Amino acid sequence: MRTSVVLAAVLLAGAVAADEVYLKGGGRLSGRIVSRTETTIEVDVGAGRIGVPASSVLRIEEGRSPLQDYEERAGRLAPGDVDGWIALAQWAEGQGLGTQAREAYHRALAASPDDPRANAALGNMKVNGKWVTEEESYRARGYVQYEGEWMTPAERDAAERARAAEEERDRERREADRRVQEAEGRAAEAEARAKEAEAQQASDGIPLWYGWGAGPVSWPVGPVVRPPVAPPQRPAAPARPVPR
């Protein structure tokens, strides 16, 4: 009977929700309230602490959070209890407490550096019989990190060449666009000058065909022959009378 009561109490404690902070904008924070003032409420959500203005809070439903359970369970474990820390880490993973899970795995490694469960969970790899971090394992195998990814030096060089080629293509496209814009600008400027000259000649009364454009169908060719100009004639002298 006593065992049933204790079990029921444990299940009831685990079923109680965490502190739930409901926001006026529709969001919600679930975790453990660690600080509360007239202006700010700070909630530990497991991966860190988040502060929200008190004026943005719609309501708060207090409860027991998985983070509180983790802290209590961790406080009961001995430093050398490898299996206990592994179990706690696995439980924390199931509760979404990634930071606390890593902490528990590291506590397990502190007691047993070669434990394969903790090493694998933390992403460590075994190289030449020794557990090393993922970064150390890649470097030991000759890999290099390029733009957040591990690759061979040959792959990195190929990636850099591809990037350089793409940058050169971009530069050529920009240069071609610049030349086209300059040519269009010169054409527009020439057209504007032609229209201005046409308007000026029209205002001066000069025929539009003068100097360019449409004009006479044909023009005279060869030397220009002028008719001879007759010299001016003197008036005739009056006739003299004939003597009788």
C-alpha cells in the first residue's frame, strides 16, 4: 500500500506542468521562473534564460518544470556514478533539456573518460584507440574546415576555384552591364542634341532640308554659263539739214 502511494506521488509530480508564461501576443514560455519584478519576468527554459517585460504577460500558470526535476536528480547523484549520470542525460534529452543532457554526459566522462555511451552522445570519435572530439578526429585524418564543413584539402581547393570562377563571371556581367548603360547614355545624349539642333533651325526660319535631309531632286552640274552682256548704246546724233 505504501509503495502504491509513493508511486502515485511520483507520477503526480511528473505530470505537473512547468511554469507557463502566456504572452499577450499569443506566445508562451515554458520553464522555471527564476526572477520576477514589477517590470521583468525571467524564465529559465533549459537552454538559457529569457526575460520578458511584465507588461507583455497575459497570465502565469505556475507548476513544476523538468528543469527542476533535473536539478533535484543531479543533486542526488554521486560524482562517480557513471550509470546514474548517463541515465540522467538520457532522461534530459527526452525532456528537451539539451544543455543539461550535455552537462550530465560530461559528468559521466569526468568519472570515466573512455565510456563509449557518453563519448558517442557528445559526438566524440575513436581514433587510434583514443577518444577525441569530432574536430580533433577530422584534423587527425587530414580534413580541413571550409565554410563550416569538413572536407579534404583537394575538395577545399576545388571549392575555392569554383568560387573564384563565379566571382569572375559576376565581374564580367557587371562590366558588360556598365558598357551597355554607357552606350545607351551616349545614344540618348546624341539624340537629344539632334532634336535641339532641329528645333533651333526651325525657330530661325531655315528650311529643315537645308544642310541635311530632303532637298531638290537634282542640282546643276558643270560650269555655270552666263549670257554675254551687250555694251550700252549711245543715242544717235540728230540729223543735219541739207543745204539747198
